[in-house]
Amino acid sequence: MNENQLRDQIVRLAKSMFERGLTFGSSGNISARVDDGWLMTPTGSTMGTLDPAKISKLDNDGAHILGDKPTKEIFLHQVMYEQRPGTGAVVHLHSTHSVAVSCLSDINKKNVLPPITAYYVMKIGTLPLIPYFPPGDLDLAKAVREMASDHHALLLANHGPVVAGKSLEDAVYAIEELEETAKLFLMLKNMNTSFLDDAQINDLKSRFPT
Ligand SMILES: [Zn+2]
């Protein structure tokens, strides 16, 4: 996929997520790797009406070279690329159900969501909670950096999920699976529930190695 096709794909997938309520206002951001740097959604932009020509472009040193100024949450993206070689795209949302789960006080902080479905296990697997820090705080970047090499999906407490993927489609589909699983988790809370057991999870890992 060339850069112009990737710009169009960012616009199309961002609009789709906006129209389905996965992002709203000017929240959420997307980045994608290109041969000579990165594309990133601009600061203050709404995912519903992105202009492909105004998408920010950064060079391989992370310097802003084209388009509008990049998102203020740029460091979340940079840390994921830095810690996870082979990452083609990163998506960060403030999606409602994931944020709701990130505010619960009685969750397992090492792995927030239980293995409810096979697709969740395959697309996310484990989801650690990163402690709360104000947006832009460098301690948030530090906390994300510490977890990113072992996890492609992270949940920021009282904030939202960040997911890295090999491609933009991979990252978007994974973060959507995460959001839907957070919704199911809240629906099932306080109900007797069967989750996948360790044998079922291991079976999935052998059938669908990543
Ligand atoms: Zn955010």
C-alpha cells in the first residue's frame, strides 16, 4: 500500500469508528508507518471528517514535516513503535466501555479482561492496566514504555486503550474487539459466567499462532 492509499485508509477507518460511536469529539488518534516516517492524525481533529491531505507526517527522526500539527498524544504512539519492531499502526481511543472498565477498582491490573471469547483471546490476549497519569505527563510515556515490549494492547486507567498492530486494519480490528469485550464484561458483571479455561486458551494458541 502506498502513502496515498494509507492516508485514504486512515480517513475511511477513522470515519467508520466515529460513525459507530467508538470515538467522538476530537478524541482518539491513529498513526501508521510509511517507508520514510509516520502518518498521524492531527491535534484537535475529529475522526469523523479527516482530510487526507492534512494528516500529519513525521520523518524517521519523529520531526513534523508535512500536514497539520500531530496529536498531543504522539508519545503514546512513538513508544509503541520504539518498543515493538514490526508495528505498522497504532490506534488509541477513549471508547466508552473500555474507559468504564479502566475506572473499576476491583479489576486484575495485570490482565483487565477475562477470556470471554476466542476472538478476544486471539486479537488481544492479555491487557495490562497502566496507572493514571495526566495526558502528556512523561511518567505516562515511561509506564507505557515499560509494558509495551511484552504487550501490543494496553489500557490506560481512567483514559482508554492503546493498541499496536502489524497493519492499520489489524490495529483497528483489535481495538474494536477490545471495546466490544469490555462491553460484554460490563453486561456480565455480577452474573454467573463461564469464561474460556486454560486448556481452551492453549488450544487457540496452537491453532492460531501469532
Ligand atoms: Zn487519550
